[in-house]
Amino acid sequence: MNYISVKEASDKWGISERRVRILCSENRIDGVTKSSWAWNIPSDAPKPSDGRTIRHVKNIDLKVSGINFTPLVDKNNLFNKIVDKPNKYKKYFDDSITRFLLMALSEEYYDNSQIIKILNNDPINLPIKDQMLIVNSKSIIVDFFKQTGYGPILANDTITYPFLTEKKLRKINESLYRGFDDYHISKYRDQLVINPSSYEKKSYEVSMQIETLIYQYEMDWKNLNPLVRASFMFAQLLRIQPFEKHNFLFSSLIFAAILLEAKYPLAIIPYDLIDELKANLSLTLSKGNYTNLIMMLNSALINELDKLITLS
């Protein structure tokens, strides 16, 4: 990859060098890295939108109240202190990935038995593109384990931060098509999306909404509990519906990525409670209140931690 300097980016985008450095420090330029004191900016990185515009696009209605996260944090800290010999937990994590995918793939037309057979490498009469979509979904989650160093797999040497960028979101979406549509290029929907802020209800392009979402994730939500950050991202991606298809699956994968980055296990809603999950998501998107959704996910996450602590 070719890189340009802060001065070259300043000339290219028509903004000051000081502004470019601020954008770099706020992780608002895809792929930017720092070596010693210098910023290295990918030559093909798009110019970030004006922060003043982003402030108008922000969904300021996100709220959650009345949830005590102390039991969740305490259990997670306990597990991360006592965890040893990661391979001891491999069977659990393999099972958790399967259970998570039953939730994540619930908007597709597959039966649970079909998903389980494919994940177990059992023969099945299903089109190759469907089989590959399921296999690729598992591979993406396993890659998250590798990138974060969480679970039974040691971190690889290619871990980079920030963990989520606009470019990485596109790459994850492209990875869903690996093996049956290798020339797939991740493109956002052309439709404008209404942003339901308290002050205005204007429509914006998907790319602007995604950039705003990444900015909120990195800046406004950075001190929130990881489950809250993950839930906000999950629901807001479902609101935006960035791609033409597989948006529930894609949003679920990003939800998993955020939890694993924060050294939390996957939050898994049992398949018989999926309708309740979707009802809470619908309520969240219509009212802007995340309390019921996060309470449900909080209970699911505590349940997974109890299983891990018992294994320890």
C-alpha cells in the first residue's frame, strides 16, 4: 500500500495540516498508522466528512437506564483472571460460535439443522453459495478471536487498531461472499436513510451515516460499557441497513467483534427467544430506548460467563 504524508493529505483535501493531524488522532482516516512521530495516511483514503456535518447527523436519542452492570463486569473480570490453558475452553467456544450463528442467521431462510450440519462438515443438499455464506460467517468470527486474542486461539501478529473502521466494515461484508462471489465489492445501498434525531428528521446517504456511526463509536461511546457500545452499534446498523442483503447477519457479526475486542464472550440469545430479541430491537429503533434490549443481552452475557467460570 502507498502512503502519503500529513502535508500531502493537506494539499490533496484542501484542509490545514493541523486539521489532518486531528483527524488522524481521532481515528477518522481509514488505515492511518503512526511510526515514531509521523502519521502514514493511505494514498487512497477518502477525505473524512466535516465534523460540523457529523454533529448534525448524530442520533442523539440513544439512551439506556436502570441497568446495573456491576455483576457483568465482576464476572468478566473474574473469568479473565482465572482463565488458563485456553485450549481447555475450545469445546465451549466452538459450541458458542454455533449457537451465536443460529441467532445471527435467523433472518435467512435456513433451518437450524442445515446450519449445524454445514458447521459440522456433514453432507447436505444446499446450494454452494448458501453453504459458503454459513462457513464464511464462522470464519469471520474465528478471525475476530484471532485478532483480539480472546478465547482458545492465540492472537495473530496482524492485530491492528482501531479495531473498527469504515474500511473494515466493508471488508467484513466482502468476506461473507468469499468462495462463491470472490469479485463481490461491498457497496452501500443507494437509498437515503432518515436519521431520527430529536431536532430534525433528515435523510442522509448511507456512507455519511456509517462515518457518523464510527465517529460516535470511537469518540462519544468510548467510555461506555462494552455491551452498551456493541448494542448501540448492532441496532444502529440495523436502522441504517447499509447493504442490499444479509444486514442482520452483518450487524450481528459486528456486535460479536466489539464484545470480543473488549475481552467479553459472545452474548447469545437462545433460538426460542429470537422473536423477543427482535421485538426489543424494533422497540429500540422506534423509541430510541435501549433498556429492554440491553437487559436481555446483559442476562445472556452473564449466563455465558457463568458457564465459563464453571469450566474453570
